[in-house]
Amino acid sequence: MRNFFIYSLFFAVFLALSGCVAVTPDTPAPSAAPRACVGDIELAGRFSVRYWQDGREEAAHGSFRWRQAGLRASITLLSLLGQTLATIELAPGRAMLTLADQPPRVAADADALAAQALGWPLPVSGLRDWLQGCARLADGGRFVAAPGREQATAADGWRLNYPVWERDGDAPRPKRIDLERPADDGGISLRLVIDDWQPGAR
């Protein structure tokens, strides 16, 4: 299943990467107030990932839907054709991941479960906040991204960059998020582009 996931999408990786880059939103002024991060939200967008496996660089891409209500979240990863590749259901102390045509896998650690099933690290726990521009830093401090304050390193070592913003009323919100985690084997880079943002998901 892992090889199917990788190679069925590999042929169009350059197209997806180009699509992620070609974003021309209305960038807010640096003086705009940062958006408050909330517990209930629904997002949809695109992802592209590059990572190393067995000494080779691999790539995958597709789209995603993220629905979050408090401490619970539901994530769906889809192919370019809209087929569901994986779903992840999060609840306090429990994560369940389901790949197409496979029984669900359950674990307490969502990040470890995703890496094992997908073949590449998906920082599920961090994305609860990172998608909105918030992060916990290694020194325990709180980071809230804004135009002009766009880069940070999260407590678990992921490097966060928010290079593209769009305006939502008087507050900016992230349009593109670049994530990177260096490693001796080449590490991983993950790009997320948010196409739809709906607060107050229930």
C-alpha cells in the first residue's frame, strides 16, 4: 500500500509543487493584528511532501481536509483525483488511522502512527496549532506568526515558515505553510496551501 501511495502520485509532483507556489493572495500589511488561534475550525487545501527513504528522495502530494473541534480532530488525505488515501481520527489519548482497503490502526501517539502507516512523518499533533500560525517553542514560549514574524522552530524540532498570507476582515491568516525537519538521512519538507478556512467547526 505504501508503494502504491508513493508511485501513484509521483508522476505529477512537479505539477503540484508548481500549483502550491503559484499563489497570489492579498498580503496584509505588516502592522495588521495577528489572528487568534481557536479550537474549532475546518480547513481544506493541498499538500506536497519531499522526504528520504532507504537512501532515495521520494515525493508525494494531494489535498487534505482538516476538521477540528476542541481536542478532537478528523483529517482526510486525498489523491489528485479526489480518492481518499487515508483518514485520521484524533481524540484525547487515542489516534485511529485508516488507509484505503485496510483495517484501522489505533495508537496513543498520532505522529508515530502516521509515520508508520504513510511512510513519511506527518506532524499531526503540531498541526493543530501550526495551521493557524501558533506554536510552542523549545523554551516553552508561545509563538504566534504574523506578516513580518514568519519563522520559528517548534519544540519538537520542526522549522516553521509562513511566507504567504491573505486577509480575512481586519486580520491576516496563513495561506501557505512550509515545514521542514532536518535529519542525517536528508530530513523532510512539507508544504501546505490552505484554500478554504471555516472557523467554528462542530
